[in-house]
Amino acid sequence: MQFRYELSKAALVQGARLQNGDGQAIVFGGGLFTVFTVTSLPDFFNKYEGRTLATVVLLWLLFCAIAGLTVAALTTFVLIPMRAGSLYRQNPMLYGAMAIEADDEGITITGPRMTSRLAWSDLRGFKENGKIFLLCLSKSVGHTIPKQDLSDQTIREFRALLEQKLRRLPRLSGLI
């Protein structure tokens, strides 16, 4: 199987979000929630003395949830695009017009100034969403293949090949 595609900065951001963006957002948000739990709950009891326990706990949970969601949103919509943009600027030879050739032994990815051959066993698995395929080399490194330049038939055939050769990884597999 062979096809061509354009690897853009936008596709790279999608790949970074799919690779471990959900996991990072959950870890950062959950970490912040835990830190607030340990450091602020006693202060909440003192600050809202005279109120019912349920009121104090609900106010505290609301505060921690807002903080956790803020961190998760910043990770997903600011930090990941900034990191992906930096990677894109620092490695121009890895992006642009690309070609894939896949066979029974593995996959060859060819770019403007590079060629990479990977055996199927070199890949940890793959992820997919509505916009991209992501070939995962590790928990934090993957190769993004945008679907926008591919026909529906090519997408179906490539998905079938990936499902035959690799395991489909869950969206949150960057946590494991």
C-alpha cells in the first residue's frame, strides 16, 4: 500500500494531543486537585467557620475543580500547541510532503529530506481520531498521518492494515 500526504503544524498538534494530551491534562489537573486538597482544606474549615460541613466541602470541591479544569484546558489548548510548534520549527526536514509505503514487514515513511523504515514490531501500536492516524513508537513519541489528503478507500485500507499488524491503543494510554 502506498499513499502521499502533507504533514502540517496543525496535524502535528492533533498528533500531540492524541498521543498524550488527555493523559497530561488529567495528570496535571488531578495533581493540582491533590495539592489543593492537602494544602487548602484545613484553611477552608477555618475561613468558613460556622457553616455546615457540606457547604465547606462543596465550596472547596468547586474551587479545586475549577483549578484542575483550568490546568487541563491550558495543557490541551496552550502548552501542547506551543510544544508542537517548537518541534515543527526546530525540525523542518521531518514535515511537509510525505509518502508512506506499507507492506507485510513494516512501513517506510519518506519526507523531503529523510526516509525512515520501521518494522511493525518497532511500533507500540496506533491511535486514531477523526482527523489523524498516529503510529506510536513509545508512550510519548509517534508519527502523525493526517487523513485530510486521503480518500475514504485509502483510510479504510490503511486502518485495516494497522488493525492487522498493530494493536489499537486507548486514548489515555500515555498514562500507562
